[in-house]
Amino acid sequence: TELSADYRFQPDSGWGYEFGVDYRRSRFSDLEIPRNEDLWSVQAGLTRTVFDVWTLLIEYRYADNDSNDPTFSYDRNVLTAGMLRTF
């Protein structure tokens, strides 16, 4: 089961932004030791069009996976910076 919401605004020039939130519930009942997990994640980013066909992207993502098996519980932080080319 998964629920997701995203919003993105990218003007023709200047800075754009995006924001998203996701929730996923997983049930692994066929395993030898059944497991349930709840994964929450959020992401936020800034974009800027440069040179007409290139986009600068700076994005941060955070995820928290909660499992009844501690081996599969984790937090994750990801920071991304890059350039994208549009066609």
C-alpha cells in the first residue's frame, strides 16, 4: 500500500522548487519470519534553468523505515546536486 503527493513549480526563468511526501506500508507474510514495514519519506528541491536546455538541481531526501525486525529499520539522508539536460 502506498500513498504519495508531489508538488512542482518550474517557471520559464528563475528558481523553481519541488516538494514531495510518500508513505508505504509493506507486509511480508510469506517469509519464514513475517515482517511489516512503514516507510515515510520526504523530499525537497530547488531547480533553476540555465543556458535554455540545462537545469541545475539541488535536492534533499529523508526516509525513515520502521520495521518489526530491527535489521530492516533505518533512517536515510541524501543530498543531490547536479545538472539535467532537457530534450
